[in-house]
Amino acid sequence: MKSYIEERAVEVGNYIVEKKATVRQTAKVFGISKSTVHKDVTERLERINPSLAGEARKVLDINKSERHIRGGYATREKYLHLEQM
């Protein structure tokens, strides 16, 4: 694996843990796709730094379990905004 990919995987893992960021937020900050973020955390980081990969995985699992709630809030805000117009 190229060294810049390993460095990115570690940076992505650290960012997710520090900011409690979602895959989408992380992808936007690093300018990469959601699937690349997922692959960096689940495959590449697991080989490089298993403990960091585990921490990042916990954050992503929490975000995944809460996403339906965030989606509901986003929809609610959308329609509240439309009613005010």
C-alpha cells in the first residue's frame, strides 16, 4: 500500500474519533468518497492501527444507529421552513 494512503487512513480515523464525524462529513472534509472513507476505516486502518480502527468503528456504528433520527429532524426542518414561506 502506498504511504500516502496509509497516512490518509490514519488521519481519517483520527478525525472520526476526535470530531465524532459521520462518513459523509469525513468524506467532504478529506475530498474523498464515502466508500473510500469506509474502506480506509474498516480495511486499511485495521492493518495499520487496530486500536484506532476499533475506536473509529464504534463512532461510525453509533452514527449509523442514529441516522434515522437525524433524517427525521432534517425532514421536519425542511417542512417547517416551507410552511413559513
